[in-house]
Amino acid sequence: MRGGNGQCGFLDAALIEAARAGKDLDEGKAALARVIEYEAPNRGGDGKAELIALITTRTDPRTPPAPLLAHAYHERWEHETGDDQLKTHLTGPGRALRSKAQTWSARKYTATCSLITRLAR
């Protein structure tokens, strides 16, 4: 993986160079992965597209196809952003989305998500 400066982050640089050179890799350090790159338009709200690299262990390009994985990843982050809104911004400082009964927590969460979805449209 590359950071903004083109440097390898937490990965072993020697392992990456060996992979690029086509050398045998240490199976304890390496894993087969599929990289799907796609552009997300206006992701930062500034009108510019951002290149997204999705890394998965689903290596067969036919199941699931890249567009489906890219769409699922986008949907996941829509939910993550909504969760952040619920937990951090909408409930107010020092308040938590809790209930003594788990079913009530799930209902409250679902109702709040539905409300936010409707208000966002």
C-alpha cells in the first residue's frame, strides 16, 4: 500500500520489491490479493474525483465482478458515515445510543437511520 508520498506504509518494502521482481515470496508474509481501482467522483466534496484502491482476497474476477465490489464498498462507507453522524454528532455530547434491551437499541438505531435517510433526500 502506498501513502500520499508514494512510500510503503506498514508493508515490508523488501517483500514488495521481491513480488515486483517475480521472486518466490515468504508465504508467512505474503498473501494473494486482488486490487480493484476505481474513481469516486466528488468524494471530498470539492468536485474532484479520488482514485480508490480496494484490496480483497476474492481473487476470481468473475465472482464478484469489480463494479459490484466497488459499489458494495461505496455503500459500506455510506453506512459508516451515517453511523458516525449518529454516534458523534446527532446524539449530542456525552450521550450514547443505548437501551437496556438489545431489541430496543436496534429499533431506535433503525428508526434513526430511516429518519436521516429521508431527511437527506
